[in-house]
Amino acid sequence: QPQPRVIIITAKGTEDTGRIAKEKGAWAYVEKPYIIDKIKEILREVFNGGFGPNLNFSPV
């Protein structure tokens, strides 16, 4: 069974926050203000990588 994918989302990260998150096992790290676009990219990667149905996000 695949391990859960951990995604860290922050508004106040430092230069090292992303690196540390990855070292601790986070699969992805997202900083504001690009959260929506980055989350869409991450979800496409997860679901189109064999973990579920293909996703196609339409503009809102």
C-alpha cells in the first residue's frame, strides 16, 4: 500500500523550510501566494502518476 503524500503549505517559510520539510519526509512544499496553481500541479502529478484517475483542471 502506498504511503500517504504529505504536502506542507505555509505563508511564512524561510529559505530552509522547504529543504527541511523534504528532509523530514514531505512530498511537496508550497509557499503563498502560489498555492492554488502549485496544488493543482501537485495533484496532477500524484493522480496521473498511477495513484488514481487522470485529472484535468478547468479554469475557474
